[in-house]
Amino acid sequence: RDVWVWPPYDEAPTVLSLDDSGSIRCISHISPQDLAETDLKKLSKLPKNHIQQQLSRLVRNGTADKSIVVFPASHHVISGGARERERVVEDIERELKQRLEDLESSGKRLEAKRLLKRTGENIRQIAEKGFCKGIENYSRHLSGKAAGSPPECLLNYLPNDFLLIIDESHVALPQIGSMYAGDRNRKLNLIKHGFRLPSALDNRPLTGPEFWARIPQCLYVSATPGTIESERASEERLRRLGEAGKSEEESGERWLGLRAGDGIVEMIQRPTGIPDPNVEVRKTEGYMDDLVNELKYAKDRGERALVTVVTKRLAEGLAMYLQEKGIRAAWIHSELKPMERILVLSNLRSGEVDVVVGVNLLREGLDLPEVGLVVICDADKEGFLRCETSLIQTIGRAARHVDGRVLMYADMMTGSMSRAIAETSRRRDLQIRHNHKHGITPSPLYKAQEPNILLKVLSKPTTS
């Protein structure tokens, strides 16, 4: 007998072969490549003996091992045996009784009935099995913490002097604290209508102060740092100088940066010598024909292109329009599944697609050295998608190419556009002067495409 274990985080399953007594005889890791070459949908329609033969072949070709690590779906469990389970159940029943009284006294009989039914079933399962669906909502009772106490998290298990590095800090930092507020608002609504006990509020993200109290030192990394990291970097440096009993002048430290001495260090010069791209602003009148010509010119030069618009429907419509004009284009936005997005970008790098049209996903974190042209449509539509930070991040997608160019289509020059263009020009000039000083010739960045076997199992086309 074989037991197939396929956790969602693994590319392929592991097979546990059992003997007649039910003990594990051997463990085999299925080859992801063999699995990708097997049509599982077609296999399921074959006779049972054919299915068994194919599955046995996968097991035979697998890699033998002595152990397998399977991570739990939830880290909320009850340990300590029956006595601990009784304590947890009693705590939940005590809170349930109090909450039902509050709802009844407020005339919310429907909510009280709903809460009694849902929580009663959870209590029954916890008493019998020590687990229930949504057990994380009772985490306060499981841990025995007081109401309002910060939850346990990974930070509690790190050494006291660890260094936290936050990449793309301008995106990550605003979420600290915001996650707590969003989680609380959602659960308050569930508690109000009898779907949760009030203790569910304690299964939550850390608040901003709770998070920072657990961080001994932090490095923020961003091409467009915001006010949060700038202020925190300055405060941290001044605090450390104060602890050492030194003033900024006495420290003797020399800081490279836009604002020297405030804890911000600039790293502008690239070892490849590639400067930031040239930015050109053009009017929107007749820009579709101009866009098509520019994209065809980029294709003739062997370059790929990214085009950003302001809505998902525009992204799809523009991509289909470009396809009609003979340009191999695809769109990418949040409605595509993550693996489908990876497939689109992989096709762009390999040359199966020449242009990708997107909204907000063509910004941070994309490292596409083949992209030589970035087009920003409606650049003067001031807002989140066309603020200074977004524009600089989008412009940066062309900074991996020696001849990178950026086109902005706009009828007016907004403040965000002016600042983004000025900052890009400043960085470009710094790189060019550095190249001249040290005799550096910009060299293309070559980044090998690693085959991803998961792409082979994707069947939904994103281009035509």
C-alpha cells in the first residue's frame, strides 16, 4: 500500500510505502520533472490498472529517503493531555456564557443563537480531538495569555541582537500597524453578528509599537525611501550616538547620502556602469500610433518593453489592440493567478512575448534585463499610480538595460512627474560621472533564465 503526501508548498508529492503491518517500508520523493511530463487529468480517465502502472513508475523513478518533514497546517495545537484540554474548554465556555448574556440583554437573540451553535460545535471538537476548524480564533485560551496581550510570533524566537533587513521598505513599512487595524475592524464585525467570541481579537498581528519594541536594529532598503524609514533612521542614529555620549560632530562619522548625517546612505553607482534611463515626455494626441511605432522599433533592436496604464480593463484592451497591430503582447494585473503572472514574465524574457501591459505590478521587484523600453501612459493622472514614488519605481524597470529609455505620455507636467524626472536625471548624472572617472564602460546585465517546471503544467493561455 502507498500513501501519497503532497503538501501545498512542495513541487511534487512524497510516497510512503507501507508493509502489511502498516509500518513505513520506504519513502520516495517523486521527481517534479516526471510529474510535469505526466498528464494527470488524462491519467484519471484510464482504467484502474493503467493508473496503478503509471503511479508505480513514478514511485520507482523517485528518490529514496529515510525521512520526510511535513509542516502543520496550523501551529495552534493543545499540548499537555486531557487536563490541558479541559482547561481550554472551560475557559472558552466561561467566555461564551458571558457573551451570550451580553447579547441576550441587548435583544440580539439571533446573534446569540448563531454564536451558541458555532462555538458549541467547536468546543465539542476540541474536547474530543483537541482541534477544530478555525482553532486560531481561540489562541488566547490555548496560550493562557491575558486579554489584550501581544500574540506569539517568529520575532520572539530570534536572538536579542538580530538585524532585520526590510527590502522595498517604502511598501512594507506602511503595512506595519495597518495590518492590525484592518484585522481588528474585520473581526469586530464578526463578533458583532455572533460569528466569533471577543477573544478572537487577540489572534492578531502586532501593533506598530509592539513590533518595533521587538526590533533591536533595522536596515531599510529602497530606491524610493519614504518618511517613515527616513525618520526612524535618523532617530536610531541619534539614539546610538547619545548612548555613546557623543554628538554628531564628535562622532567623526562620514555619511554618504542625500541628507548627510541623518542615517541614510546612498548607493547609486552600479558595478555594471549602467546609468538610469533617459526620460522623454510626449503629448497624448495621436499617441497610439506613436506607441505602436516605438514598440516595433524596440522589437527590431531585440528589446522587450513594458507599458503601464491606470486600469485593468485598459491593460487588457491595449494588449489586444497591440496584438491586432502585429505585436506579440500580453497583459498582467491582479486578476491573473500568481503562476500565470510568472508565465507572462517568463515569456517576455524568452522572447515569446515582446510587450507586457500592466497596471501596478510592473514596479518593485521586477528584474528584467531584456527590457529596454518602459512606457507610462497617462503619466499626468496624479494619484497613487502616478505619484513620485510609483513613477521612479516604474522608470527603474528600464535601468537594467544599457540603452534603457522611458516614454511618458502626458498633456501637462505634474509635480510628481517633475520630481521623478529630476531624481532620475540626478542619479543618471552621478553614474555617468562615476563611469568617466574610473574608465567604466557600461556592460549589459546577463541573467540566465532558470527553467521552472511548474510553468509546464499551466494550460490557460494569456496571449493569443
